[in-house]
Amino acid sequence: MNLELFLARRMYGTRKGARRISRPAVAIAQWGVAVGTLVMFVSICIIVGFKQQIRDKIIGFGGHVQVMSYESSYHGEVPVVADSLMLARLSAVEGVRHVQPFVMKPGMIVANGEYEGIALKGVGTGYDLSFVKDNIVEGELPSWGSDSSSNSIVLSRNIADKLRLSVGDKLNIYFMQQGIKARRMSVSAVYETHLTEFDNIMALTDIYTVRRLNGWGGEKATGIEISINDYNELYMVATDVNQVLKQYNEVGERLHAPTIEDLYPSLFSWLSVLDQTVWLILVLVLFIAGFTTVSGLLILILEKSNFIGVLKAVGARDVSIIKVFLYYACIVIGKGILIGNVVAVVLCLLQQHFHIVALDPSMYYMNSVPIEFTWLLVPMNIGIFVLSVLMLLLPSMLISRIEPTRAIKFE
């Protein structure tokens, strides 16, 4: 049997004795660790959830990787030939889940005496519209094909409110294409993602209509969106896609495949700043846990000086006595971490399912505090436990300076 662990457990569990100066100090230390762990757990879940939701919204509008022409940056709407061979080659790249062509066309909506600039995005058969469906707040998403015009359009809540439009209303869209072209459409649905950078400009319709507006054939597209299986492999997949495009560049098409992070660097730079917040939280939690447990251990050692003197008198070595108090500290820290985790999980699950804490969507891009559990919480908990115990090694050395004769007379 481990004698040091046995003594530590008896010290932690005993309720006898007159002097109990250390009891509130140990309780404060334990609850300090619990509160610190709770703050760490909840904060990380919120930060990871916030990053995940914002990233998913950006990807929902543009995929993980996009194949497009270099010429589009300088000469406007230069198409990519998204034929079946091109799509098959891109689909064959390892890590790619789905490929889908799209066509873009800038225009201006005029309705009810108001006007609003938009980016009209045409999508067709095979396009994954699950993200749009999840964010529909009014009406129903039409079933768009690639070979016929639907004359229907899906607007964002922001655009619909500015133009005082609702489902079923008619509107006129004007395009600059060798003069001014007009198109009359009907609002079939309204979506809302709270990501204002996109909600303020993006509208959707069938790909056939936008191709006709651009004067393109049936296989031409503004670009090809590529969805991947694992976001951590984003740049590796983009590199492989660019390797596929080399054979097209050799015949003068000049294609490239930027990632979603390359297309929207400001948004992703902003998200990367949140990683620094995670480290700041971890440092603060470690400071709280370390300070409270070190204080509690010092008070306990001073109170138990007579006990330490007796152990030394009967032949116990300093190392063995230090182990007793380190085991005791491990019990305190471990129980504090356990309490913090249990309370944090309950709070996070309540928020995740019932959205108790609301947010202003105009400021935070979402209407409630997001929660996302991550496996990183496991090593973080272990790290807090290990580092807290390591911080106790120095104050535990005080035990070696206690002399048995003076300690026993201390009573």
C-alpha cells in the first residue's frame, strides 16, 4: 500500500481536531481551481464555437477552395470552362468532398422606389444548398435546374428589409452588359445568416439565368467551389488542386485555386486573433489555480508542523513527507478541476440547447452565444493539473527545513 497516499487521504478526509485554520484555505484553493477551470472550459467552448460558426458561414457562401481565372481580377467576368472532365478531375483529388460550378453577376435591384446593389449568384443542379436552407427565415428554397430559367430569386433579410420586399413580391434587376439589361424576378425566399459582409450583397437564383445574362455557354462558370472533408487539410488540398490546374495553364487558360482564407483574409485574420485570447485565458487560469493552491499548501504545512515533526521523529524521510503533501494537493486540485468541468459541461449544454444567453446579431454575427466542445479541453485540463502540481514543488521544500524537536514542542 502507498503510505504517503494513505496519509494524504486521511488528512483530506479527517474532520477531527481543534485547529482548522487550513480548512478554509484549502476550500478556497479547491474552489479557486474549480472556478478557474470553469472559466477556462466555458471561454474556450465559446471562442471555438464562435470561430466555427463564423468560418462555416463564410465557407457556406464560397466553399473551401475556389477554382477561377486569373483574368477575372483584371478583366472582369472571365469564365472557367467547368465541363464534366474538369469536375471529374477535381473530384478525384484526395480530400475533396464535393465540387460545384457557380456564376456571378453584379446588378442593381429596383423596387418600391428604392434601389440596392447586389451580387447575383447562379447555382444549378448538384449545388449543395444545405447551408442556405438552414438559414431560410421566410418562404421556401426553389428547386433550381441548369437548363431553364426560374425567374425566382432568394434575397437576404437585410436586402429585403431595405427594399420593403417579402416572399411573392416582384422586382426588377438591372445589369450593365453592353448597355443596360433588365430582368424581372419574383422573391421566393428570404435568408438570414447575420454575416453582414454577405447578407448586404448576396442574392441567389438559377445558374441558367446568370449564364444568359453573361452571354456564356452551358459549361462556362465564374468559378468552381470545392468542399473538402477536413479543414485542417485546406492548404494541402489547395496545393493538389493547383497541380491539377497546371495542365490547363499549359494551354493558356491561367487558372488558380485560392483558399477561402486567401479570398477573405481580413475575416480570417480577425478570427486568428481569437487564438491569442485562448492563451491569455489559460495563463490567467493557471495563475489563479497556482496562487490559491500554493497559499493553501503553505498554510497546511505550517498548521501540520507538529505532524511533520512526528513523522521525522519516527524516521520518515523528507522526500516521503513531501510526497504526502503533494498527494494532498493533487486531491485538492483534482477535485477542483472535476467540479469545474462538471459545472461547465452543464452550463454549456444548457446554452447549446436552449440559447439562454442572447447576442446582438448586428454586432456578433449571431443571435446567441455559440458553444462548441473540442478535444483540446482534455489536454488543457491535464496541463492545468500538471503545471499546478509543479508549482507546488517549491513551497513543499519548506518541509525539509522543519526540525523535529522544535516542531513537536510547537504545540
